[in-house]
Amino acid sequence: QLLETQRMLEMIGDHPIMSVSLRQKEKELLEQLEKSRSTRKTLK
């Protein structure tokens, strides 16, 4: 999902409406990824 979102951002550029929502989605996905990485480290 993260790669797909980043590709969409590349395609739309600085579109005033679409880029805002896609950047928010990208941020949320990165936060989820980081959270899962830290959880995995804690379990080890």
C-alpha cells in the first residue's frame, strides 16, 4: 500500500486536493510500519 501511495503521489504531483489526502495516507502507512517494527523488536 505504501509503494502504491508513493507512486500515485509521483503521478499527481502537487494537485491541490489529491496530494493532501495521499500525503496523509502515506504518513499513516509509515507510522503503522514503524509501529510494527518497534513491536517486533520488543518481542525479540
